[in-house]
Amino acid sequence: MASKLVIVAVLLLDVIAFGLAVAAEQRRSTGHLIQDPGANYKYCAYDKDIATGYGIGAFFCLLASQAIVMAASRCFCCGKPLSPGGSRACAVALFIICWLTFFIAEVCLLAGSVRNAYHTKYRSFYEDNPPSCETVRKGVFAAGAAFTFFTAIVSEVYYVCYSKARETYGL
């Protein structure tokens, strides 16, 4: 039988990661081109950088969640074999999907956090060529949140299927 403690811990970490990823999307940095009144140049001014912290927090919560599931299931490949049948086949498919969605979510969260933390430090003395105030594209953290949600669902079902296949084998 699947451990309720593992299921609750993983679900809690996944919900926190999802919430942080959504918060990061809402609080992305924005940059504005500012004309310096004392000199003849333009520069980029950015608002607060809280989204980077939210993105990194989501990254580590999802990482911890995945580590707990993989430790509890012995990463599927370690330990004694599982009983043949539908539960094992389901566990194999979900294991692969779980890692795929996890990888995509982590890449989105990490890339969004790194890009959000980068702020242009350039000034431009030319009116026709102002500096670029690029920021994180809208939707990067949202994609991370969506794949965090998919990872949460798939990892929970994977763990239950794995536990069922282990239980029927008599381990």
C-alpha cells in the first residue's frame, strides 16, 4: 500500500511549488527606458526582483518532491522486480512521463529565474539606438507552473501504481 506520509509530503511540496511559480509569473520584472535629466543618455530602470526568488523556491520545492517520490519508489530501477501486469506497465509509463514533465518544469523555472534576474546595465547616448530593457517573456513561469501541476499529478499516480505493483508481488 502506498505510504500516506509520502503522498501528503509530495502533494504539499507540489502545491507550494505551483503557488510559487504562479506568483513568479504575476511578479515578473518589468523594465522601463528612462531619460537621465542631468546627462544626455537613456538607461533601463527595473522594478523589484521578487519573481526570481519565487521561481527558485518553486524549483527547489519541485526538486524535493521529485526526490521524495524517487527515494520512496527506489527510482523504479533499484530493488526487487515488480509483479507483471497492468500496475507495472502503468508505473513504467508514468515513470517516464513523470521525469519528462519534471525536466520541462525545472527548465522553465530555472530559465525564467535566471532571465528575470538579468538586468541590462547599459546606457545609450544615441537617441535612435536606446538600450534594450528585455525581461522574462510572459508565460515562462506559467509554463513552469503548468508542468509543475502535470508533474504533481503524474508523480502521485506513478507512486500509487508502483506501490500497487510492489504489493501484488508480495514485497
